Amino acid sequence: METKELDNDYVAHAYGRFNVTLNNGKGSTISDDNGKQYIDFGSGIGVTAFGICDDEWKAAVETQLDKMQHVSNLYYTEPCARLAKMLCDKTGMKKVFFGNSGAEANEGAIKFARKYSYDKYGEGRSTIITLVNSFHGRTITTLAATGQDSFHTVFGPFTPGFKYCPANDIEKLNEMATDDVCAIMFECVQGEGGVNNLDYNFVKAIEKLAKEKDILMVVDEVQTGNGRTGKYFAYENFDIKPDIVSTAKGLAGGLPMGAVLFGEKVKDTVTPGSHGSTFGGNPVCAAGAISIVSRIDDEFLKSVREKSEYIKNFLMNIKGVKSVSGMGLMLGVETQKDAKQIASECLENGLLVLTAKTKIRLLPALNISYLELDRGLKILKEVIEK
């Protein structure tokens, strides 16, 4: 049977797949099972940070595979410990808990925001404010945290204890910060919600409120983190220091890994038995992540910002482009034509792009070459102007 037939017959239909079977690739060029090549502007939804089959990443993973693929968290392993130190050194955070995905990272962030408050204040202070149009994952609790009514339907009852503030509404934020609130959780750029940037002043208002009321700042960096916005974490663009940060996607360059980073105030909130993960901190995933994180330095981040400006300047000269949002290499393109139609036509013409709400979403590999970038932008322009 063909791959598509096997998939349709045996894989649960959770995804609306594009009509293509991808087979192999290198960098930001991928081939399907018929040998047709595509420029990749999606990077597996921001996962393959250094592209497909990056040589350094592959060598790091293979070296670790020759040593040990897994051991439980009842024992110490070097890659896990090294990676945790590396993340703390880069960010100024103090401790790291490793899981396997963004949803798991956000679950951990929510759990320990509530535990910090419970340990200090007792019961009755567990509510978390999130933002309208946010997206925090697909578990019951992270769906509840997601500020989109369309996700709060058939899977109820949902975990209580969340309320939703319109993004960039400082007056409403202050009104909602009642005595039962323990944390404010937000994405600096809302990805699945439409690539919406938060206003600088709104984020600073969150910071002010957090300091005044001992409310934790929890930043969801699942999609925006690990260099995606031109800073290591997107919150750096807003000059704040969160208490808890969640991240995943690009962290391990294509292997499943999520992480929760804890700042000074909450660094001792995680205690033995309070949380756990069978595969969290897996040595192979950690080895892959070390090869990624170690290369995201100031010079590399500068190149991400330069490519971002290059793309934005190109896009704003395309007839039919109404606006461009986002930061770094996480961009949303508002067009006159339907975004899903554009994505479908791009696929036919050899370009992989994503959508977010009504926008085209671009998440190319952070190290995409200008040659691949130009090829992809040429296709995108032709499709949009067609």
C-alpha cells in the first residue's frame, strides 16, 4: 500500500494533512516520494531550527546513540545536566525541568505557578490569567489555559482556574488581577492565534502588576524560543525577567523535548515527587539540544534578525500583501487572497508554508541560506500576485 493509504487506514485522523509525502532533505530543501523538491518555510512548525539533517546536530545525536539511548531519571546523565547549565547560563534562569513537548512544558509551568502560590499563601490563590487568542497546548489543562472559545467544546469538563484578558488591554488586565490570581501566562508573539505581537507597554504593565502583587510572570516560549524571534527568548525584546519560562519545538532540533525554566523566586518550588517524566532529559534528545543551543550566540541571533528584515522588506513589496506581523523568523503575512489557498498553491509550486488564522505563517530554519530564501520568496510572490 502507498504511504497515504496506510496513513488514512491506520493513523488516527487528528491532522488535516497536505497532499504530499515527504521523504528526505538537507538544510531547507525537502524532497517528496516522487523526487520533487520543496523549499521549507515551515521547519516542522518551528522545530528543525538548523534545518533537515544538520551535520553537527546529526553527529551529536549519533555519538550519544553509541553510548546510551535512555536511562530513567532515577540516575544522573551528563547531557541532561550540561544542557540545563547551558540554558541557565544563556538566560539567567536558575533551574530546569525537562519534558517532551510544549504542552508538557506548559503543564509544568502551570503546576508550579500554582504550587509556588500554595506553598506561600495557601488555598484560594490559584487562578491564572491568560490572553484571548493564546494557545498553550492540547491537554485538558493547556486547552483550558488557551484563550480561544473554539477549543473549549467537546472535551469538557475543563480544568478550572483560568480567565482570559484581551491582549494589549491594560485596563482590563488590572481589573482582572484580583486576589485569587497567582500568575499571568502569555506568549510575546501569539503563534497559533494569528502571529500577533504583544505591545511593549502591555508587557511592561504585566511586569508592574506582577511585582506589586507577587503574581508570577509565566512566558510561553514554546514557539518563540530558542532564537526564533532574533533573541534567545522573545521576552528579551520586552526587557522583562520572567519567573517561569516554558519552551520546546526548536530546542532539540527535531527530537521531542520540552523544558520549564525557573527563576530565582521559584527555583526551589520543584521538589522530589512533585513532578516527573519518563523520557524528560533523555540523553539523545539532550545531546541534540546541546548542539543547537551552543550555536545560538549573539552573532547567530544577529543573522536571524537580518534575515527577518530581508524577508519583511521583500514581502511588503508584493502586490496583495496587506501587512506583516511577528518577530525574527516567525512572521505572519496578511494577504488579500485566502491564506489556505495560498498555502495550497505554494505546495504545488515547490514551497512549504503554514497558516495561522487568516495569515500565511513563515517559520523557516534559523540558518536557512539566502539562496533557499530567495527561491522560496520568488514562489511566494508569484502565488500571492497570481
